[in-house]
Amino acid sequence: MNYLFICTGNICRSAMAEGIARQLNNNGKISFKSMGTGCRPGMPADPSAVAVCREHGIDISSHIARGLSLPELIHAEKIFCMDRGHLKYISSLSPQISDKTILLTDFPSKRLFQKDIPDPFKKSLSVFRKNFEMIHRNLERIISHL
């Protein structure tokens, strides 16, 4: 099974989500990857994202930003977007992608919370910590359903 996390730059939210999901899913039977809708491929994870993850025993220091890959989107089991802008964009790419694309906060129902995970880019470490907690809380719920 292959699950994707999508944000804008793939250096903050989706990078943290990928690291958190890997830690929570310690059986290794599920693959987690992340991508950005407007990223600069090859960029490292944001230092604040790395620091906050490290506080929780998660190492994302080797994370490298990746742009969207249509074949990976098509073959993904589920695509989790961090906000409605990403959801709208990814869903517009193909009907077969739209059916499996959902806000991270809305799993398992597409109408659960409809709440965006705000972009912490260039914000304080406390904002990154709040984002981490939001992502972690949602991923605990999601991974318990997988």
C-alpha cells in the first residue's frame, strides 16, 4: 500500500507527515511518501520542521523535496492533502486521482472536519509545534484505520 502526503513546498507539512506516519506505522507494510504542488525539487526540509520532529524522536533531516509525479499519484492508495487548495488542484488532475484524494483532517469521510493544516513556512517554532500536533493527531486516527 502506498499513501501520499501533499503540501505546497514539501519541506514543512508533508515532510513532517511522512516522518510521523513512518514512526506510527512501525510494521513497515505501508509506504508513505510526500510531494509538493509548488516545490523546488531537491530542497531540504525546513530547519524548524526538522527540529520539531527531532523533539519527538523523528529524523527528517535527510528529507528532499519532491514535485508532483502523476504516475505516483495515480498508483497511490490514498492521497492526503494539507489544505483545500491542494485538494482542489490534485483532484482536478484526473478523475481516478480525485476519487482517492482527501484532506488529512477529513479521513475516513470526505466531510469530517474540512479543516486545513495551516502552512507554517517562515513562521515561529511554536507554529511548527502546533502543526506537528495537528498532523500527529490526525495520523494516529488514520493509521488506526489502515
